[in-house]
Amino acid sequence: MSESEGAAESRDTREVIMEATFRALSEHGYKDLRVRDIGEEMELSRQLIHYHFDGKYDLLSSFLAYVIDQYEGSVEVDADTDPRTELDARIDQCLFGPGFEEFSHWDRMKVYHELYAHAQNDEEHRQLFDEHYDRLRGSIVAVIEEGIEAGVFRDVDAELMGQLITDVIHAGRERRISLGHEDAPEEARDAIDEFVLDSLVPAE
């Protein structure tokens, strides 16, 4: 086996473990999760988990990074896409998520937010979430700044506007997950459209 084939196989094995972790977390929750539970969710030997990860904490840290990467890499726009269309795409991706073959966006968000809730007592995981939040907000701010420069958005505080949009997204997701308000993401999207994005249009 070549070095590149070995690296590909290693990536495939880690993805199998990550997806098994999704299933185990969905069934058992963060607090009661055991490495054995993850092993039971995959056809490969459980020993592979111990080969790739130094215990449960290392596995969950890698899993969190895996979830974040799935969302940060799922927005693709053409170079000539106008700022409003790109902003819409980024907001929709955050609220409604990309498509997955197994486990819906909300299945994944449920696991994401469970880890998020425990991050207040975990410095490493809190840092991962904080960096992800900064990148998410930064991507929205960058599009707003681009729109201002192009003259399609009025001159606003892009940082503050990006912060507002990001916080509304998080609030809508959390309300759906924690309170079971199924319409929360759509309501958040409507509010962003009416009270935020429409306000970016320059006055004639």
C-alpha cells in the first residue's frame, strides 16, 4: 500500500468513527457516552478507535472539529456572486444546513448544541466553539463589507450588523432544539430578511 493510499484509508476510517460517534451521541447523549457505545455503532473493530484516538476526550474533541468542518466547508458561491445572494446563502446554510446522507441537519445540530452546552466547563472545547463562532461571524461581516464597498449595501457598522445576524441565527437554532419550536428557524430567517437585510438596501 502506498503512502497516499494509507492516508486515504486512515481518513476513511476516521470518518467512519466520526459518523459512529454521531449515532452514539444521538442515542446516549454526551454525559452517558462510552467509547464502547461508539464501537457498537460501526462494523469496524473497536480497537481502531483506540488506535486513532487517545481516549474519549480526544475522540470528542476531534468529533467537534469534524462537525464544524462540515458546516464551514459547505457554502460554495461563484466568484461573481453578488453580495446579497452570498449573504442569503450563508444565512440559509447556518439555519437550515447542508444535506447529509445520514442524519439530518437538525440531528447534527442537536449533537452540536449538546456539546456546546457543556463547553462552559471545558476550555479546549470552548475555544473550538469560540473560533468557529468568530469564523462564522467573520464570513458574514466580510460579505457585508463587500456589499458596502460595491454600493449595494448602505454604509453601516459591518461588525455590529454581522454580530446581530449571527446571534439571531444561534437564537433561532437553539429555540428549535431546546424548546421544540419547529418554526423558529423560518421565523428567524423572516426577521433577518425584514428587519436586517432589507435595511441594508440604500435609500433611493
